[in-house]
Amino acid sequence: QVQLVESGGGLVQPGGSLRLSCAASRNIFWFSTMGWYRQAPGKQRELVASITASGTTNYADSAKGQFTISRDSAKNTVYLQMNSLKPEDTAVYYCNGRKTGVGDYWGQGTQVTVSS
């Protein structure tokens, strides 16, 4: 059973920073791609950033220059560093692990609220 557990969400003021963590129950290189998605109220879930097993990263236009995805293979953890946060970044952030030919795995989500 593959599990992904997110942490690090919370309430932050505009302009602040947060780092989200996603701890996987198995070696993160087993996944073809790992990524972060978010879903704001009334909106569809959208990709924020992803990283392939080989290290190639991909960012949504809205995340470029503001968010950084990284990983620590020793801890089987993927991170999302979020800087200069804005109210429109408020959403539930989900960790995703995708294994080609197998499917997608999701964490339970962590709430990020950007408000003064």
C-alpha cells in the first residue's frame, strides 16, 4: 500500500512563505513523477509543480518564479517551497505520485490559507 502524507500547510499572511512536505511510504524514485496539485473552492484541481524520477521539473505558469519543487531521496520526501504567497494561492494542496502503467496516488491534502 502506497501512502503519501502531506504536512506544512497553514495560515500565512500575504507575502509570506510556507514549505509543504510530502512523505512517501516507499522510495520516491519508484514513482515516474511526483507533483503538487491544488484545488481552490469552486475550482478544479490543477497542477502546481512536478518532478520526474530523472529530476526534470515542470511548473504551472502561475507557479514559475514563486514556487520550487525539490526532493530528499534519503527521506523519501518531496517539498514545495512557496514564496511571496498571495490570497489567490489559498487552496488545498495535494501531493501526487504517478507510476506509469500503474496509476496515481494521492495524499489527503493540506490546507494553505493566505490572508491578513
